[in-house]
Amino acid sequence: MGDLAHDTTVTAVDARDGVYEGMLSRDWEIWGPQGGYLASFALRAAGAHCGRARPASLVGHFLGVASFDAPITITCTTLRAARVAQSVRASITQGGAPIFEAFVWGVDDGLAGLEHQDAPAPDVAKWSELPTLAERLAAIGEEAVRPFPFWDNFDQRPPFFHPNWIERATGEYPPVWDQWLRFSPTPAFADAWVDACRLLVVVDVGSWPAASGYHNQQAVIAPSIDLACEFHRDARAAEWLLMHAHAPSATEGLIGTHQQVFDERGALLASGVSQLLCRPVRP
């Protein structure tokens, strides 16, 4: 089990030139470093570089698979500095090889503007009314086995549980993934940039379960080739996060996915999209 704040720490190598360094933790491994976890280093470095109160958005491309055995370098460049907002390019490399390229907007606190939300939260039971994933499995005589260390970082309470999951037919369930998640051991963080990493991780993780839930197959996996996340609201008071992910299209080797993250009150905290690239499973 990892701690997101500690495991996304960035250290200034040359703050004047926007150069930072970080070390990836195997506690966040899932087909390599989980995409939202890796992107969190870009987010935190951009925040340290621009000094704004909070992030507004991140858009990034995954360019390579990083190793856990060597440090990563994050180089930040200001592209635009306005009165209340700043655009930063954050480039992650490892051993000189490109790993992730991100564009991040940071903004000041206290901004006034329009107010509305037209995004209803999924009509599911509250986390407090649901058994844990381990309890669900125990009820059908199965043990909770985490296939990757990444999943040890969460308490999970699935609103829906399908005992015949292994035997399901393709198309039996919709390409949707709803899940209550709480980070463990630290459920939320006081620093706005660190806490936004929670949303980034959750937005990224929802894509593949939504797509793979529709298909019962072992022939392909589909890592993200890009990730975009909009941070709508301050999530620091929300320990439990409700992920709603939908994969509306899978065709010609690509899977398009849309993700939303809500708090217990139904407020939309973050939303994102990612495109997945199907790759054959190696023997």
C-alpha cells in the first residue's frame, strides 16, 4: 500500500529552469506505472513551477512506459502567464527517453463567474449502504485477490456486483463502471495540487474497467495513449469518490472512454476522457 502524497513527491533540481525529479513507486503498478499516477508527477511539478492555488486542467499524451528502477525528470515551461491563470508544459523523461507530455492550467483561488451543474450522478446506493468488495466476494465463497499492487491503495464499495462475472457473455453488461473509492491510508490531502492527483488517478483508472466489462476476452489489453482531466471543484472534503466511467465506442483498435467523479452529495468534482489503444496479450 502506498501513500499518494509521498509517492508523487517532486524535488526541485533546478527550480529556476523548471526542472524537477521524482521516483515512481511499485505500489502503483498496473501494467507498469498506472497512467493517472504517472501524470500526477507532471501535475505536481507544474503546480510547484507556477505557484497558482489549484489546477484547472491537465491534457497529456503517454509516450513511453516508465521504469520503477530509475528517477524521472520533469521539465516545466511556462507557455502563458495571465493575471489569474498560467499554462505550463510539463515533460516527463527517463534516461533521456520521453515518457509523458502534459499541458496544465493552474488558476488562482476566489474566481467569480457562472454557476451550474448539468451532470447527474449515477443513481446508486451510497457507499455507507454497501458492503466492501471483500465482503461481496466472501459471500460467494471467494477470496479477494488483487491482481496488481495498485488496487491495494483503495477501499472499494461496488454498487453492482455480478457473481457470474467470469462466465459472463460479451455484451451481457453495458460498458459502464461505477465504483465508490476511498484512498488508503490517507483518504484526502490538504494541498490542493496533491489532492487533485486523487482525481487524476481515479479518472484514468475508470477507462479500462468500463470497456472490459462489456467484453469477456483475454486476447487484448488497452493502455491509455492520452488523458484529459478537468478539475471542477475542490475535492478535499470528499473522502469517498464515486467514479462513473463509460466506454461508448470500441472500434478499429481504439477505445474511447468518458469519466466523471462525484462526491457523496452528487457534486461533480472532475471529468475526463481517454483514448485506449488495443494491444495483443503476450503469451
